[in-house]
Amino acid sequence: MNLLGKMDSKKIKKIVNIIDKREPVVILTHSNPDGDAVGSSIALGLALRKSNIPVNIIIPDAIPVFLEWLPGNDLITIHKDNQSAVTGMLSEAKIIFCLDFNDPDRINAVGEMVKQSAALKVLIDHHRDPSDFADITYSEPWRGSAGEMIYLFIKKVFGNDILDKDIATALYVAIMTDTGNFRYGCSYPEIFHIAGELMQFPIDKDEIYAKVYENFSADRMRLMGYCLHHKMVVLPEYNTAYIALSSAELRRFNYRKGDTEGFVNIPLSIDGIRFTALFIEKRNIIKVSFRSKGNFPANEFAEKHFNGGGHLNAAGGELKDSMKECIEKFVNLLPEYEEALGKA
């Protein structure tokens, strides 16, 4: 599919004209970024820098430690750590790319600055129901990752010659992580065609996998063992399981950002489990991740009950309630979904 085929040609030209003038560009992605958010942003950033265009990537808080090795991380500025620099970048930007999020609320305090900016705002995202804040919105919720969309966008705007090993590596990380290493959200041929094309550069997919999924501290492994032994609750009557971790428990295991990545998937390995949740206590908020098997809509569940959203089998949300209240709400909702959770 031609990525820009659905876009108005005048809007495409508007993007290209700004890029051709070498005007400053800012790339934004959401808070608590995952591999898709970081990989997509870095890939586009590297393509812009390779074209001699001044570019900065802004992330509201921090990136997970298992993504710190990615080439192009030097393009990233963390708003939480350098607010004045971010303010300057946004004030100078002529175009702002918003990647892998569908609402300014997902970028915390940066969102208000984006709303007030006179820069051309281009949203490229694969989540449902994007809000109307960008000048150009390109949304394909059926895709497994934003990384695919950025790959096609780069090819269309810059041409095939701009692609190289570093850009391909960032894009492969984006696609791999948002599909759980091609386990969900990727039941269509094109995503594998794209992954195959990225392999031509050549990237080392086994090394990439190891750096993302096998690059954790001993404390993180102990935290995972603690979760499995002490914190995992299995509700076989609803084919559901959940794990909840308090901030005190995270501190006990010297938590670093990204250490709980993948924990929500672990209970899905239990025979019969079709729906899982991971509750993490943050400052004044409980972050929740959901995973499901088959056709159970984790995204609808998150959107309806936990101020969130996402994809069919991978979603998230948050509540300002206590941990106890969040868990009680989750468990009390399950009877309402008993029939859907019982279907194979």
C-alpha cells in the first residue's frame, strides 16, 4: 500500500516543501515510550539528519534502558530533564511530527506547547480514534506498529537511498517490539514484507533481539521471579491473570525504567489464560497494561474502564485510584466479560 495514497497531495507537498528548505524539525512521541515510539522517532530523525535537516527528538520523560543502545539516541532530549531546551526547540520548529500517539495528553506537559505552536503538525499513528489536533493526520489502526508507517513515509519522502543499517535497525526494533516479536497485531503479509526489506541492509536480527529482550540486570530477573512467585494472581474462572507491583516493591528491586517490560505477557503462557493485566504504582497514578489472546478486545476494555486504549491484543490505561481500588475494579468487571473470556 502507498502510505501517502490517502493524503491530500497539497498536504504532502507542504511537508516536503518545509523539509526541502532545511527548516528545523521536531519529532515527538509519547510518555513512557516503548520500542515502537523510540524506534520510529529515531528512524525518522536519522533520515532527516542524513538529509542535513536540523532535527530534535523530544520525549516527555525517559527511555527504557534496553533501548539506550540504539544508534541515534543522541538526537533525543528528555523534557523532564531539560525543559528550557525543549521550549526552545518547539519555538523554532517549522514542522512537528507526532509519532505513535493519538492525543496531546499522551505527551504530558509538552502537549500544551504543541497545541500553541504555529508549526505544521503531522500525526502518524496506528491507534484508534485520533483527536483533531494535527494539521495532517495519517492514521491506520489496523497496522501492528507505527514503525511500518515511518518506513513507508521515509521511502516516499526521501527515497530508498536514504535507508541504511542504522535506520533499518531502529525500524526493526519498532516493529518487533510492538508486535511482541511478531506474535500479535501482525496477521497480514505486508508487515513481513517490510521486515524482510529491512533485513537487506543488513541488520542482525538475533543481536537486536538479544539487546532488547536479553539485556537486563540481575535485579530485574529477581523482580520477575518475585512477580511469578508472590504477585501473580490467577483467576481460572475468567481465564484471566494479573500482577500488581507497588512503588515500594519496585524500589526493593532497584527498579530502572523498562524493567517490567514484558511482565504482562508472562501469564499468557499459562494454559487457558486469555487475558492478563499488569498494575504498576507510579506517583499519584496506577498504570495498567493489558494483553489478550484471540478476539478478546483488550483495547475496548482499556478504553471503556481505564482511560486508555491500544490494539486488539495489547492495550493500556491508567487510573488515579489506589492500587486496591484499581484491582477491585478490574476483578469486579470480569463477570461482565465472562462469556467473551470463555471463548477459545
